[in-house]
Amino acid sequence: MSFAQLGLAPSLLEAVAAAGYDTPTPIQERAIPAVLAGGDLLAAAQTGTGKTAAFTLPLLHRLGDTHQKKPRVLVLTPTRELAAQVNESVKTYGRSSPIRSTVIFGGVGYQPQISTLNKGVDIVVATPGRLLDHLNNGNADLSDIQTLVLDEADRMLDMGFIHDIKRVLKYLPAKRQNLLFSATFSKEIRKLAAGLLDKPAEIDVAPRSNAAAERIVQKAVMVEKPRKRAVLSHLIRDGDWSQVLVFTRTKHGANRLSKQLETDGLTAAALHGNKSQNARTKALDGFKKGTVRVLVATDIAARGIDIEMLPHVVNYELPNVPEDYVHRIGRTGRAGSDGAAVSLVGPDERKLLKGIEKLIGNPIERMTVEGVDLRATETEDEADERPPRRQNNDGGNRTPKRGGGAPGNANPGNRGAQRRRKRGGRNNRSGNRSGGGAGS
């Protein structure tokens, strides 16, 4: 099937062709007609499947060639990066249209956003929190919204945005089209859909867990925690990896690891929710252009990263939720290219690894690393132990109180102190050293 057969306007077909696409992806082939029909939609599709174009193209078609001052389409996303990506998609495919769009998120000034809203836009792409600020202050009027899109709704639920979303809904007209996109049809998503959607069409093109990584070589390195950094640096250098996306559980961990990799002579940057928008944009742009070799990110911050030919993904720490492993490694092996995913698994993460293997239905090959010791020395083991800290994990991972491989569990600092006392005060240190379808 071609895009022309989907019934899109000629100007949109020209924009799609100019972007280098000629054949719709499965989600585009099924979602575009459903959105054009005007009904509600519940769709399961992951990032990288072309889902963004699956709703931006038909929505641009429905808006036509008439610009209005009040917004007619609202797209809510969990992260700034994804919001920016959706807005860029609107601008790419609506380049010859009078339709105007804007992106609203935190980390930047209010006044430019207020000015743009006052001038009038047809499409608002926003994160829930900042949009709600504008609504509460009377800066935005959403009374003419015709279509609401919840993109990556599963992540918005994980991040606790459900209450903000419900508050935003109060500012929208009751009669409207609702489109809900999620990576999976979980119980929580079904519950949200039941209260939001009216007799929706359902589309499920999300890959099954055991088929999600057919083109991805998955391996695991069994390594003690203090040696993970050395192993990672060795793998990047020895394998001459030029573009590596590394996942950590926490923002603090992402910052620390990126600095350590810089010390090792590797250009690295951290990407997480505490970074300013300028810093996040700079890190992501540098990674895409190749000036940043290693991007260390948390799960939530990585949402919206769309790099077709990303060759390597590393799980520096395994996620606590097995499904997040599938989402992580799905960043590589896209657009028909091969990819590699390596997980650095500490002794306290073996149960997590078993859970992942159960989910994907296959054992992950164990990998040996020549030229680097995988076992920590006594000194490294002590230096790695730190007092537990209260750490926001950027929303997505539910860190257990004990076990599960989370950093700082069960007060390791005290355990280290007890061992030092048993050794008679030796090494008395503090322990805190340290082409297919249209793109998404």
C-alpha cells in the first residue's frame, strides 16, 4: 500500500515524499484511516514504528487549509524531547499548510510561550505540567479542541501524570475525538481508555516481547558492580563503538557515569529530567551529530530519542520492570538495521535478569570480556559502598526497598563500616569516593 491510497491531501503526500518515505508502516497503514474517520482510537505501538506520523498526518488533513486562532488539536506527551519531536513532525508534514503549531513544556521561559499562544495556533503539543500552569493562569483557551492525543500514555501513567491529565481534560469540550497511543495494552491503560474513549477502534502493532528484538544481538556480562565502568569503557574502546546509548536507573547515576567516562577519555553526556532544556537539547544534538560518543540516560529522558541507525545500547543497570528492558533495547535494530544490546549484570541483579529472560522467552547469551577483570578488588568494593540516598528515579522504575539491584539498598554504607571495624580500622575511609514509513 502507498500513502496515496490512504486518502491524504496532495500537499501531505508531497511532504511525505520530500521526507524520503513512500510506503506506510503497519501502524500508519491502520491508524491513518481510523483517525480520518473521526472516531476514537486505542493504539499499541512503540517509539520508532512511525506512530507520530500515524496521527500527525491525518490530523493535518482534517484541519485542512484554514488557520484559526484557538487550538483545535492538543497532543500531550510525557517528556520534553517527545513533545519537540511531535512538533517537528507537524512542521515537517505541514510545511506548505497555513496550520500553526507550538510546543509547551517546562525548563524554558513562560513569556515566549504566552506570546505564541496569544498570536494563535491550531495545534498545541505539550507536557501536562507546564500546560496546566498556563491553563490555571488563563494563558491558554482549549475550548475549541476537536482532537486530543495522549502519546505514550503508559509512560505518562508511570510518571504520575494521571492527575494532571484529568485536570487538563476539564478545560476541553466534552465532544471531541480522542486518540490514545501506548507501548502496551496494560490494565492501567485499559482503565484509562474505558473512562476516556467512546467505542474506540483498536490497533495493536506492538511487537511481542520475544519478537521485539529479532535483529538485535543480546548479550550479558556478569560483572561485579565496581568493575562496570571499566568494562563499559573497555567495550567502547576495544569495539570502536562510535555511538552508544547507556541506561542507568537514576539521574545521579547518569551524571556520575558520564563524568567518569569523560575521565576515561570518552566524550559523554547525561540526559535526564533535572537537566535544563538547553543542556538536554545540546546533549541529544551532540549524540546525533557524533560529537558525543556516549549518551547516558534514564528511561524517561530517553523517551523521544529517535535515531534510526543507533548501533549499540548498554544496560549499565538492569531495569526493575522487565518490560522496560524491551523498550530500552528497542532503541537499536531499527529501520531494518542490525543492533547490539549489552547488559552489565551485577550479583544483585541476577533475579532481574531471570525476569527479563522469562519475559522475552529466551536466555540471554553470557559474554566474556578479554583484557579486563570482572571481579572487584577489596579496595574497589569498599570505595563503591555509599550511604543510601533518597533519589527520584526519573519516573518509570519502581525501586524496591530491598533487593532488585537498586543502588544503596539495605544501607550498604553501614555494611562497609562493619567490615572495616572487623578489620581493625584498616582502610578507614568515608566510602563516598568516587526506506520504510514516515518517521516517528
